[in-house]
Amino acid sequence: MIKEKRQKIWDRAIILIDMNAFFASIEQFDFPELQGQPIGITNGWDGTTIITCSYEARAFGIKTGMRVKEAKKRCNSFVKRPSRPKRYAEISSRIMNELISFTPDVEVFSVDEAFLDITRCQKLLGNPEKIAQLVKKRVHDCSDGLLCSVGLSGDKTTAKYAAKQDKPYGITIIPPLHAEFRLKDVPVDQLCGIGRGIKRFLNSHGVYKCGDMKNIPISVLGKHFGHPGRRIWLMAQGKDPEQIQTIVAPPKSIGHGKVMPPDTSDKRVILIYLQHMSEKVGARLRKHDFKSSAFFIGLKSKNGWIGSKLKLAYSIDDGIRIMKLGEEMMRHKWQGEGIHQIQVTALNPQKSNQQIDFLEQDSNANISVKNKVIDLINEKYGNLTIAPSNIMNRSTMPDV
């Protein structure tokens, strides 16, 4: 934590709260025998890939995306736990609702991260450091004692960078006037949003650290990436102009994917996974009153993705029809190779207020009524209470 004297009132003050090993911490709280243990979360008891893991597991080099088999090689006391999404969502919602008591300017960045613009709160609640401490304590109190890391600065990107610096439990403060100096020796790819492609572009122009960014004109990034490029140029200097996004934008896609047992070549098993994902995408489209006429359906083998984008003349939100698109894709694309992942995504979903083709009207009306009844039952009694028969016989494959 920075100890130097800080201005009392900041022109702009942004906090990022980042829950520490969120899923694993909840498991350790709910099951005290797991406290202090190296644990990893997977998709159900049969899951083979780690979604996230505790800090005790990370000390052995275990990380997200690693296979359980490899984790046990690194740590023979490693404990696998099945994910419990409803429990995680319950605590996440509790935390996010509590944050709004500080400021209405809250952006939910992910299930375990949120930005708060506290600029307008300073005269009421005190200086930014005091508010950051209050936020951290409130999160702890409302989440059954879970801990978070806090980053505080004058812009979103620097606040997010700051939150990573004193994990798992600290508050890191980078005053706006010091942000450019603090970032100058930081590799550019440590900033949120700079992936490998952008990193390669920046490196090709001599930009390896944030401090190098001033050596190229902002127009170079603007010409290549448009507005996001100009934002990146400012981000590297602690001047990210992006505001807190309190209004959630309509989704550009709605998708579900699942990791399968490695090299699955049994067509029956692949179709079960495909139908499961199709039903989940259909249910989510209907829940938010969306439909889509374009879908990506893919299977991932050791050689990469097998799949295609499929378009319809009209929009749908029905899992059975989405499944038919998947079957069509498999007939044309899949040659029997082993599969380890499946993905179904509705592209560019739109509110379902368009006119239906009159030739399809009666059929669509019947399907819509059927799905509405199924959704109501599943909402009351649990997901997949009513589902296609092959999903009902899906063995122990979890619904996550």
C-alpha cells in the first residue's frame, strides 16, 4: 500500500473489488474441513478440468484449465469439488446488491468482480482510501466472511491492475497523479483487454512496457483498432477514459459450452452433450425474450474446432430446433474424430418481436406454448425437471 500523502478529494476515484478464489473460498466456508486444503472446482463430480482452485492449490502450480490428473501429480493431497453455481450466484448477488448502497455507479464486471465510481461519494463518506476500506469490510460482512482484494485509482484499468498487486487480501492504492509513473515499467499485456494479438501489434511498434506507449502516436492505434485502440493508448498512461457501465448492453451472443471426456468418439454421447447445450441456449434465449436466426455449433478435437455458422430464414428460441442444426453440422463436418469440447452459441440475438412466417405460424405457436409450460415447471422444480429423454438419461453429466 502506498504511504505517501494523498489529496483529500480526487477528481475521479474508481474502486475494483475482486473476490479471492471465489468459488473455492465458498466451498471452504461451507465445508470447514476443506479450510487450508488444496482444492479445485470442476463441472460436477465427473469433471476432469479445473474451473478454479484455492490459493493452497495454486502454491503447487495448479491453475485454471489444468486437468485433475495433472493436479494430483503435483499435489497428492489435492481435493476435487463439484461446482455449485446456484450457491455462487446467491453470494455474488448478495455482494453486488450491497455495493449499490455505497454508490449507484456500480458495474458488475464478472460474477466475482465489480467496479465502483465513488467520485461523488467523497464528501459524504470520506476520502477514497477510507471508502475502499469501508467497501472491503462490507463485502466481508455480507458474504459470510469471504475476503476480497481492492484496487483504487482514478480510472478503471489502473484500478483493476492495482487489485492484482497485493492479493489475496490487500488494498492497493494508486493515486491518479502517480498512475503513469506506476505503470511505466509494467508489461503492456498485464493490462486488462490486451491479449496476444494486440500485444504482437504493440511489440512490432516497439511497445513492450506501458511507458513505451508514448513513443508512438495515438493515431497508429486508432487507425488499426479504431476507438478501442485510442483507449489502449490512454490506458497505458493511467488515463483510461471509459466510464462505469451501469446499464447492461444487449448480449452479442448467448452460448453454452462443455468440456467432454478426452477423445470422445461415441456419436450417441456427443449427441447427448449437443442436445444438453442446445436446450440450455434455448432456455436462456426464452428467459430474456430473445430469438436468433444464426448459430455457431462446434466440436473441438485435438486439431482444433470442427463446426460452422448456420443461418435460418427466421429466428428461433427452441432447443429441439437448435439441436437439428447441430445434427446437420455433424453430418457435414464430423468425420468420427475424438472430441473433447462442445459449443452452441446463438449469434446476435434479438428481442422476439419480429413477424413469423405465416407458413410456420401454427407450428411456432404450439412450440411456444409448450416451451412456456416447460420453462415454468423447470423454474419451479429445478433445471431439466422436464427435458428430452436422451438428456434425462445422461448419466451423471452435471447441469451447470
